[in-house]
Amino acid sequence: MKKDDFSKKLAAYGAVAAATLSIANGQVVYHDVSPDHALSANDVLLIDLDEDATDDYMLRMFEFSSTSIYYKRAVIDPLNGNMVMIASATSAYQWASALNNYDFIGGGTNWLGGMAELGFNYAGYTYGGFVDGNDHYIGLKFYIGGTLHYGWARVNIPSGIPYMLLKDWAYNASADTPLLAGQGIGTGVEDSVLSDAEIFSFDKIVTIKLSEQIDGVVRIYNTIGQMVYSDEISNTEMKIDLSNMQSGIYTVVIESDDNVTQKKVNL
């Protein structure tokens, strides 16, 4: 079995105001698999996301052929009580959610503690959301020292499932705190602006202050992952009226190119 570990790259972050909880990119631990790890017929790859000497997930490729049957499968198998985000389940197969950039990973979604299908090729017919030759993210929920953390792994599986590529992964170092698919990848000017963003709420008005104008989108989610607000970044200072929302904790997400920052606010 092959095993891909990594060294932590967790950046330091400062204290935040009592009314908010920062979950910016500095708290997302990111690992680039370089070169991409390719799995083909009957390969197995063990992944230790947080380098604690305990394997968290197993990626597997199955291939079988005979005179009467031929199939290929790409699956992910959570280990040691961990879970994978699923889109649907049938009596025979459980399908992992094929996530795209900025899709929500956190509470209020469906999770499975067993093997989930990424793709299935039976007699030349291919099934599953991952098998279109594009990059997709697998939603992950796993334990670090007894506390749950959310993360993602990015894979690419061509139609027909000739192989599966593992490209990178990331997880939120803050326990029981959501993140978005692809969060942690971005660098550059937009990343710097988002890292320095001020996000706070008062009297159900969410205020966002940026150091300079950038193109992007602001989204706000409730505690069960439902998006309650979405709009383009219109200025370096935005005030968003959420007086029609119920009181509680909301997650403000700012996206620009491949860069994302988030903060929880209390309305």
C-alpha cells in the first residue's frame, strides 16, 4: 500500500473579537500532492490528512474482467470512524458528493461512515458525478484528537475510469467549523486582501471592509448550510441588512478567483 503524508503548513493567526470567530484561510491546512498521485487497476492509497500517524481515508481502484463481466470502480473508504459527504444512497451503492469550487462542507449535509462510490464503469457504461474528466472535491469529516474537523480532497477521474488522480487536500484546523471546497488553495493579491478583510455584525447589519476593490462574491450561510444571501462585491465597504433573518450564528463567505475567506457572525 502507498501512503502520502505531509508536513503541516498551519499559519499563525491572531485573536479575534468576542462577537466573531475567524475561520480565514490561515486556519486551513493545505497539502499539494506534487506530482499528482495516479491510481489505476486495483491500486490503494492511504491518506493521513493531519500527519498524526493514523490513516484517515483510503482511495481505491477496482478492476475485474471475465468472459461474462467487466467493471471498474473508484471509491473512497473512511477509516477509524471518519466520514465522507454523500449525495445519495441506494440499496447497492452510496455515491459521494462530487463537489465544485466553493461548495459548502459542514453541518446540515449527508455523511456516511462507510465506503462511498466516486465512479463505476460496468460493461462500458459509466456512472457517478466524478467521472467527467473535470476536477471535483470530496467532502471529508474526520477526527483529530477526538474532535471533528471538515476538509476536502480534490480528484480527477476521466470518463471510463482508466485512472484516478489525487491532486491535493485541505482541512479546517478549527474544530467543528465548516469550509468551502477548494478553500486554502489561493494565493496572490486577492488572497492578501481577503486575509485582511474586516467582517463583523451589529444590530443585524453585517459590515465588510476590504483594503482595496476586488472582483468577487459575498455569500452568507445559516448554521445548516443554507445560503441566505448572495451578491457581488460592490465596494471596499459593504453593509448587508439581515434584519429579516432569525437571530443566531451565520457564516459570511467572500470569494475572489480561487481565494476564499470566511467569518462567523452572531446576529
